[in-house]
Amino acid sequence: MLSLACVYVVLLSFPHPLFAHVTNHNDFTVYSRDPLDEHVYAVLDRAHLKLTASPLYVLDVRPNVFLTGSTRFYTSLSLNVGGNSFGKGFAALPTRNVFINAHDLAGDLVFRDAPSNNMRSLSGVIAHETTHLLIRKRYGYWRNLTMPGWKKEGYAEYVAGGSTLAYESGVAMWKARPDDATGYQYFKYFMLVKYLLEHERITVDDLFTRDFDVDALAEAVLKTL
């Protein structure tokens, strides 16, 4: 098992030989198994615009975006069993690698293997995963690993421009099951962060460095919906 784990760590860190094509644009290096058409530039421009709006943005975080092109290949590379996520990075590894599930460049879409809510903006997912790299860069490896998930994921969704769920669907699920976030967890995280940044007017640094009573915060946010 240990040897297998070591093989996967090496594969996650250095998957480059599995991808025949490389495209550079803005701060991104994109790896793909097939040649990419001109639509990739528009997708990367949209992702870049989202990222540069964040005060955490720095030029020297240059993600390697691996467009796997299929759910099966994505599953084997990302260790995401079933391929039910859109994209994945590995904050514990000292890499800048981001793996993306099956995609449609022309439509700016990425897909996952799920019965519903199975597509979202590709540029948004690239921005989301890159935001995790920006958080790690700003606050360090250990702090990034140990800080609450709702902050990291909620802010990554905020930079991406929203959650997989439509606003109406997310609110309905939250109100129906306020004590069980199964199925709307990331939407809830996004709304908590949005509330703090836009309603409470705290800074992004405050978001990541201050302690919050999450239950009280969630209750306050839910009352505004």
C-alpha cells in the first residue's frame, strides 16, 4: 500500500508526460491530451478576470491546469472516486497542479458524473481551484491545511462567482434542512463568505484570520434569505 501511495504522489506531482499538448496564456499553463482550439483563450481570460478581482491575487501563483478530457481519466488522476467533482487540486503537495474533469471549451463548461447539478462554468472551476493556491500562498501551507473548510471553499466559490446550485435551489434546500447541509454545503459556505464580505464589510484577511461562531453566522445569514 505504501508503494502504491508513493506512485500516486509522484503521478499527482508530475503528470506532465501523460499530456501531449501545452498551451500558455495569462498566468496559466494548460496541459491537454488533444490540441486545444481558440476557445481556451476566452475561458482562461474569464478565469483570470475573476482571480484578479481578489486581493489575494499575485502573479507568481501560476497554476498548471490539466484538462483530462474525460471523467474516467480524471477519476484515475484526481483520486476522485466516481468522478463526481468538477476539479481538484492537492493543497498538501508542494505543486500548482489543478485537474479538471470532462469539459466543453466552446461552452465554457465542465461536467461531473452526477444525476443532477452536473455542470458548471469551466472558467469558474479553474478560478475556484486557483484560489486555493492563492490562499496557500498568502497564509502558508500549514495554516491553509488547518483552517476551517467553510472559509476556503466559501471564498473559492466567491471568487468563482457562485456555487453549482442556483440561488433559488440552494436557498430552498437550506431552509428545508438547516441542520443538514448535505447537497448544498458549498452553496452555504459561499453565502456565509458573501455575507461577511459584502454585508459585514470585513476584509479577506479578516475572513481568514478571525474566529467566527459558525452556527450563529449561519443563522444570521439564513434569516436574510
